[in-house]
Amino acid sequence: MRASLMITCLADVLFPEVGEAVVVLLRRLGVTVEFPEGQTCCGLPLFNSGFHRAAAGVASRTVEVFRGAEHIVVPSGSCAWMVRKEYASLLEHHGGPAAEARTLAARTFELSQFLTQVLGLREVDSPFRGRVTYHDSCHLLRGLGEARAPRQLLQGVGGVDLVELPGADECCGFGGSFSVRLPDVSTAILERKLARVEATGADCLVACDSGCLMQMGGGLSRRRSRVRPLHLAQVLAGGAP
Amino acid sequence: MTDGGSAPDVLATPFAERARRALGDPFLQEALSIATTKFIGLRREAFADFPAGDALRDRARAIKEATLQKLDTYLEALADNVERRGGHVHWATTGAEAREIVLRLCRDRGVRMAVKSKSMASEEIDLNEALEHAGVAPVETDLGEYIIQLAREKPSHIIAPAIHKTKGQVAELFSRELGQALEADPEVLTAVARRVLRARFLEADMGITGANFAVADTGTVVLVTNEGNGRMVTSLPRIHVAVMGIEKVVPSMTDLIVFLAILARSATGQKLSSYTTLVRGPRRPGELEGPEEFHLVLMDNGRSAQIAGKLREALYCLRCGACLNVCPVYRQIGGHAYGHTYPGPIGILLTAMLKGERAVKHLAHASSLCGACQEVCPVRIDIPRMLVDLREGLDRDRVAPWAERAAFGALARLLCSPALFRLAVRVGRITQRPFVRDGRLGRLPVPGAVWTRTRDLPPVAARTFTERWKDLA
């Protein structure tokens, strides 16, 4: 089985260890990992802010970059959602390769969905040990309708003690440019989230989206919390830094 | 359309500043947090106990879609049936016309006092202010609206207008306005309001209501309430005027039942509200009660223009308020910060509908697009999609600030060129150097400060994943 990693802009530049964890994990599962050259970003930041023509330009490039890929694996719910749910209509409206975008959408998977749906993974062979809680990223949960896969995978790790986070399905306050357009509101939403995270007594806060991890990790770091933000891939690969 | 909205001094301050003030108001924070959490739980339980709920929501959405296709036909049928029962129908293209129709009725019939049941349509056209100006005393009789009227404020929630007030604040307000010391006990306060309002029901010449629905093939106006005041407003005064947005019409009683089954569950978690009032015109010969005259004002005010517009789905809205309760932004800042009649995620869309897209150039961004609103909407309105569409329009029509368009234009060029992207990473790595402490960016200068004032930021990695791939391959 071949899988092409769509690294996403945030993971590439800010969280490269997440990409490494994905590679380690997929190889351990017997997947041949490819990394098509010339990747930048899926265009979601432009799309959500209303710059659709520009987003369509970026989307066209992404379609081109992943042309030959068998499966595309994305360690981010929002970017996977963008490719799967928005690319085709966006490119249709702006005269891009819409038909090709549709086939790309069908081959593109958010990481936890790829692991459970395509690989059928249940038990996870990971040396990770710890008490973790899980935050549902909005786009993975409501955009792609996925609440089960990440929890199932976490429970499939022998050393993981998963505690449910009250209000796990509530937004962390990131929302892309929202986090800097209305920083005070964004932070107030974040504070509410982190108070609940800390109350679980978990050592690690797991999510499947670099945006949420940047927001929640930034808040945890600022309050010098003992809770570590981790991407799902880092728990499953077990090589968390 | 420029009708409605809040006092000008509220609109004068930018949205972000109003939001900041709301965040710093401990009473607002306490009241909002308690009330929205309660509403969310009640709604969740109501639908958990109601397996047919999902299918009924789909059905309700389909009815709304189909009704809008032939809105004119249904409105004419509604008008015919209301008139057949002796009611009068008035058509208002604008909010100003709707207001003038009510004022003219007051003038012609010597109305001095009007009791009102809760109506967002009347808020939309600032009817109370217009009545006062014309020498007619409007008296709100819904408890929440009564509180707001005494406080000289506007509703901050579609179904719970005084949601932003704690019971302590209400006790203080009542004590001051009604001239007696009252304790912060909801039962005591309600009893006082009830006593005051009883007298008004009997004094008033006119009862003014909105309409949750109007059934076309029977000519029935439907009011969904919880306090019983709606019944007195529609039956005690000699004139009843109902002001409704034209999108509230439903074809038949069978359709109505579908909506009733999901409306209260979405709003308050009730199976049905305490009172579902069905009004069919004035008192008829031989009947013992009811008004002598019934008037129905059918108000467009920007709605019909959206039947084929980008905000079409906003016309499905039942005004249940569920999207406000779950919205992370609304839950932090409350309704007044939005600065318009309709707050919350749906309020942004309704404001754009009533006042034009430029009116929401800031509000269109007052959402993290988390999708919680769409998830709870009884008719599954795709609110996030329409917010993004509004943002798209602001960019295309060059309403978005120049600096923003320039910044996103630069970002687009960067994202279309791997070489530029790599260059930007290198520049970031160098410029961040003086600001990295303990492996994090804690204090960046402007514009990074917008983030780092409250949150840390991970530094640009010494080696990006793209650079590390060579070693992994």
C-alpha cells in the first residue's frame, strides 16, 4: 500500500515532529510513504477569509502536486475537510480542475480515518504510556463527521488511559484568522476549554488538527501547564519528544 | 433597508471593542454561562428522547424550501383566508411601512396603550420607539421583555431577551423602577410583574404580537409562548395586530405540526411550549371573547430579495435561538455586542438580509466557523457556509480593508510558490531569533503581538518537515 503524506503548512513549519510521527507510524503498519514535492498549503486560510479566487489558485496547485498519489493522508481534520468537501465546488466556480479535484477528494483521508477505514487498524503497537484526554476538532467532528476513530485508536494503545473531556466537541477558539481578528474572544473561548482540560487530570491533550494544537498548546504553554499538547500521530507512533 | 437596530451610540463603537467590554462584564459572563449551558443541556435531552426528531428536522427543512418556491401563492391564500374570517391584511414592503401601518391604526382608533407579547419582528422595526413617539404607550408583557423595557435596553437573545441579566440585577431593577425593595427571588419578581401587568391588559386598547407561524390554508396565526401573556394580548384588547415576516407562512396544519414538534425542543427543550395559541381573526357573532378587530401585517423588509439570494437559507429560520446557545462567540460576548436586533450566528445573516451586506463587514468574521450552529439548527441552516459566502462578497466588492486584501494577496502568492514559501520560512527563522525563549515565542512585536499577548507560539522549526524528509526517505 502506498500513501502520500500531505504535511499541511502548520505541521511542516511549526510541528515537523508530527510529520515524522506519521511516517514512523505508517511505515510500522507496512505502508510505503511518499512525500510529493512542492507542497505548501491547502488554501483553507484563504478560503475561510473569503479570498476564494486565491484559494482556488492554491487548490489547483495541490491537485497538481498529488496527481499520481494512490492515497493522500492528512494529519489535520480541517485541511482534509477542505480537500474533501470544498475543492470540487471551489474549482468549479473558478474554472479549475474540478473533475480531478473530485477524484482527489475520494482518495484523501484524515489520518485517523485512513488508519481505521483503509487500514482497519484497531490495536496499536505503541510504547506510549499516559493519561490522555481528547479534543474534537470542529472540522473533523462536524465537517467530516468523525468522533469515533481517534478515540478508538487511542483506546487501542495499551498504555493509554483515555479520560473523556467535558465539552470535547466545543470549539477551542482558533478558527484560523478568527484567532487574530478577535483575539480576546478567541482567548476567552480557549480559557474555558483549558480549564476543563486541566480538570480532567490528564497528562496529555490530544487533537487531530495543527490549528487546534497551536491554539491550545499556546495557551497551555502560556499558563505553564503540566498538560502536554500532542497530535494523535505522536501518541500512536509513541516517539513523542 | 435600514430599519431597526440599536441605539446609535452602541453602533458607534467597533464590534471588537463592544466584544471586549462584554468579556470584562462579570454579571454578563455569569448570566450567559449559566443560561446557555442550561439551554444546551435541555435541548440535548429533548432530542435524545425523541427518535423521530432527525427525520422531522429534514421534513421541516423540505417544507421551508418548498414553501419559498411558491411564497406568493401561500401568502395570497393566507391573506384570503384571514379576510374571509373578518380580519384585515396589510402588506408592508419595508420596515418603515410596517411601522406606519401600526401607527395609523393607533391614530385612527384612538389607541393610547398597547400591550405586546414577545415579537422579534416588532424589535426589527423599532416599533416601541415609534409608538412612544406617537403618544402610544407600549407595554411589554413577556417577563423577559418587561425586564428589558424597564431597563431601557434591547433584547440580547432571540427567545430569552434578558439572558444577560442575573437575578440580582433584575431584583435591583424592579426595586428601583417599581419603588419597592424586592429580594432576588425569581418567584417574587415574577409575581410582582404579573400584578403590574394584569392591570395593563385591561387598560390597553390594542394587543400587538408577532407570529411564529401563519397557516395559509386556514388563515391561522400561531403564537408559541410560555407565560400565557400571549393569550391575553390577543383576546383582551379590542384590537389585535400581528406583525409577521412573510417567510413565516406554512402551507397547512399538517405542516405546522412538524414545526411545533421541533421548535420548542430546540429552543427550551420542551416537547411543546406551555401555550400554543391559534388565532383566527376577530370575535365572531355569538362568541364571548376575542378582539373586535384583527389586523395582520405581512412584512417583507428585505426578505423576498433573498429568496433567490445567497442568504436564502436564512429564510428558513424559526427563531428558536438554539444556534446562539451553542455558539462559542455568542456564549462569550452575549447579544448586545453584535449591535443589531438579531444576535448570534443567525443574527449576522439576518442583519445582512435586513440592512445589507456592508452592515456585517466586521460581524461576518465573528465566528470561528466551528459548525455548532448548523448542527443544532432545527432546519439545518448552513450558517457557516453563508458566513464564508458573505466574507467572499466583502473581498470581491472590495469592502474588506485594503491592508487585509493586500496581506491575503501576498499569502496567496506565497502559497502558490514553493520557492517563495521556503524563503518565507528562512526569513521567519532569522527574524524570530531575538524573541525565542525556552523554545517558544512569548512576546512578539506587532503584528505577532496580536497572538502572543495571550498565547505562546511555537517557533519556526530549525528544520521543516520538508527539509527533514531527505533523512527519512
